[in-house]
Amino acid sequence: MAERIPAEVRFASMESRAIYRKPILQLWNRNGEIAQAVFRALREWNISLDQVSETQFAANLGQLETTFQLLQGRFIFRFGLGASGLTVWNPVWSETDVIGKIYSAGVEAVRTSVPTEFDHHELTLDMHVAPAGRTVVELTEVFVPSVLQKCVGNDPRGYGFILHKSEGLWHLDSSAAFADSLFVRIFHRFPPDASNSFACIFDIRGVTDATVGR
């Protein structure tokens, strides 16, 4: 069994996005209608007009978005011409249900008000993790063959890897934002059935539950 090392999650973010099968360019003049549907879907979380905004200075159509800030601004739902999604800052496992509910409510409101079809869903989890009692080099040197470590020379800051799969990737590296910390990114792509879009939260929970496996 891999050794588990206690760690502090210094910062984390999670983003789930529903990618449309086709951009909704021809229906963008119905932006208010879509916003009304999303606003209605998010009433359970006390949404108000001062928490809704639109992109003011978009350089291109991909940047045009309507944004809804919920729960003290930590939850941000947005929809645009090519995708809808939810970003959560510093999520915790006890919020899994509410994250799923807000995401599903928002994207379903967009889907039914346009209407449009989803091509797939994407889930990205980013974390900056500080291990206790081990340096970043000690934790990551196992990923690099000893012969390559000799070529690198003395005093490396750390090592990392990127594992690509057909449905996503795993990325581990030294954190550029926090000293003596690791950066972890887990990305997964799901089929268009919205009920499957949060499945990998439970799959990766053992990895991210305030421990670092080595």
C-alpha cells in the first residue's frame, strides 16, 4: 500500500463545463430569455440582480458571458455562446451535493431555454498542496529515473509528470504560487448525459482528501 503523507490544501478550484454541440450564435439575441431561465433555476440559492453581470469589453465572441455569483461569490455560474459552467473556489467535500445541484440546475436551464444539445462535459480540479514532513523534491523524485536525475544536476526544485488519457489528464508539478507545495490538476471529459458529469469527484476523492499518496 502506498504511504500516505498528511498535507494542507492551500488553494483549490473546481470547474465543470457543459460544451454545446453547436455554438448558439443565431440565438444570442435571446440572451435575456436564457438569463431569465437561469435566474429562475438558481433562486433556491438566493440569487439577486446585483449578483448578475455581463461581459462588457469582450475581444471576441468566445468571451461573451453572463455571470451569476452565488454563496458569497465562491460559486460562479456562467453561460456563453459555446459552453455553460460552474466554478467553485476552495470547494470542500461537504459541498459536493450543492455543487452538483447548482451545476445541473444552471446547465439544464440553458439547455431547455435555447434549446441546445450538449456535446460533452468537462471537469477540472486544481489544487496547491503542501505536504507535511517531506519536501517537494523528496515526493516527486520517484517519478524520474536516477540516470536522468544525474543529468539534471544539483538542487532541483522538484519533478513532475503529465499523464494524458483519451478522456482527460493528470498533471503534477511544483507549485508556482506557493513555496514547498505541489500543483495537482485532474481533468476529465464526460459524455453529454449530465447525470454522469460529477462521477469522477468520487473516483478522485481518496487522492485529494488532505493526503498525498507516495
